[in-house]
Amino acid sequence: MDFIIFVVNFLFSASYVLLAVRAVLPWIRHNKQDSLLRPIYLLTDPVLSVIRLGLPPARIGMDVSPYVVIVLLWIAQKVILKMLS
């Protein structure tokens, strides 16, 4: 059971890192087709696009969808870990 909890925590932690990097990318100049950044876009775009459909247009000049996904993933992680323990 400890291994399953470890894997769940690892997957969620990896997701948090990817989403944190994605949240910062709009603030720096970059090329979306860069070989290091392309996997980040490929992994995060499907989830972020679903969240963007439900969010009203941002009037603050930034995309808040990565932050919303991080909060939702955190809640999901807590629920999953509660069920496993």
C-alpha cells in the first residue's frame, strides 16, 4: 500500500511542477516549439483547455487556468490519499 501512495504522490507532484512551469511561461519569451517546452505544452494543454472553457475571460491580463487546475488536483490528491489510507 505504501508503494501505491508513493506513486500517487509522485504523479501529483510531477503534475504540480509541470503546471507551475506552464503558469510562468507566459511571463518569459519562449518558443512553444522548443524541444524542452513542447512536452510541457502537450501534457498540460488538454487539462487547461477544459478549464478555460468554464472560466470567464480573464480581465486581469493573465491565464488563471493553471492555478485552478493545481487547486483541483490538490483536492483530488487529498481525496485519493484519504481513500487509500
